[in-house]
Amino acid sequence: MNSEGSGERGALSSDAGKRELGGEQGAGSEMSSRQQGSKQFRFQDLTVWQRAAELSPGLFALADDLERKRLYRFAEQLRAATLSITNNIAEGSGSTSDVDFAHFLNVSRRSVFEVANMLVILSRSECIDRELLSAKLSDLEDLSRMLFAFQRRLRS
């Protein structure tokens, strides 16, 4: 990893991201946690990946619910799109360039939009209620903003 890219990628790690979101810790603390072996892969330290991973179980549970309603194709597609969000963040974190990493973040963000679209369509078909839709869309919008901000930082 080059020294220019490390600061940008660290900007949304759990430790360094606190600095950006008003916390006190900086990139040095991220390096020390990595040196101590706290996480096996770099993506596990990224706040954006952690947030996406937090949202996944609820979306997988919704897919299970759709399956019980015999909406198998919707369930399968929702699982795939949900998994694509974290997969692309993880895959991008292994890139050797910031430009390549930003590309994977873009793919991840597009998967967020895919999940949001599916939820809106399912709500219109009365397969999920409006309260659940509102909560999930709010979470997805926050994640989309995080991905876009990180992507923009990598490209600057």
C-alpha cells in the first residue's frame, strides 16, 4: 500500500473514521491496531464495511420472510444484492490503487440502489410494510452516502 492511499483508505476505518466524525483518534491508532493483529483483513477495519455488515442480517431475514411467502426469486435476488454490498467493499480494499478501490465502492453503492429498488417494489406489492420500508431505506441512504464520500476521497 502506498503512503498516499493509506491515509485516504484509513479515513473511514473504525478508528480513523472517528476523527472524521468528531472523535479524537487518528490514522496512527489504525496502524497500531493492525500491527497488533486485531483484524485479519483490512476491510474489517473499514467503518463503511462494518455498517454494511450490520445491515445485512436484517435484509437476509427479510429474504427469509419472502421465501416463506414463496417469493423465491425476490428472496434470492435480495440476498445476492445485499451480499454484493459488503463483497465489493472487501474486494476493493484489496486493490493496489485508490482508483481501483473507488471503482469497487461504486459497484457496492450500485448494489445499495438495487436493494433499495427491490424494497420499494416489494412495498408497492404489499409484501413488506411501509414502516419497514422507511427504516431500511433510511439505513441504505446513509450507507450510500458513506460509500460516495469514501469514493470521492479516494479519487481526490
